[in-house]
Amino acid sequence: MKKDDAKRDLDKLNTVEAIEQTFLSWVQTGLTLIGVGFGVGSILAVMKVRNYDKTMIQAMKIVGLLLIFVGFISIVLSLVQHRKKLKELKNEKHHYKYLPNLPLFIGILIASLGIVAFIVILIHLIY
């Protein structure tokens, strides 16, 4: 094996490992979001016992379900992106292609959920 071939193989291995690490980080993020969504569900049980307003409980249900949904979507989108990158690497297509910015998309979704939850809680505290 030539020195250039060995370097190319090592570079490819490092790239594959970076792709795998990124994918696993997204899976971890998705699972965390799903866990927080279930945590909101357990808070709902306490809210029902303490007779919170029905609209507040309904809003928290929606926030919890949306967190679970965003977690699921982040895992699915990262899986699609992961497979696409590995396929490109396997086909020796090393041209940079603009991919949708997954962290930005998920960040916007989470920030939107946070704003909705904040507004619901604020409205509940005011009225």
C-alpha cells in the first residue's frame, strides 16, 4: 500500500467517525427532547391534582407533545442526513453541497416552543 493510499484511507476513516459522532449527538439531543416532553407530562399530573386552569393544562399537553414530536423529527432528519453523507463518501463525491441546517431548524422549533410555553404561563399568572 502506498503512503498516499494509507493517508486517504485514514482520512476517510476519520470522516466516517466524525459523521457517526454527529449522528449520535443528534440522537442524544432527540432523546433528551423526548424525555423533556414526557417530563412535561408528569408535571401535568401534578397540575391536575392541584386543579389548575383547563386551558393551562391543555397548553402544557400541547407543549409536551410538540417536544416529543421535535425530538422524533430531529432523530429522523439526522438519520436521513447521516445516510446521505455516508453514501456520498462511499461514492467518492467529496463536493460540498449545502444541506439544510438541522441545528438551526431544531433550534427555531425549540425556541418557538419555549416562547409559547412562556406566554401560556405568563397569561396564567396574570389572570
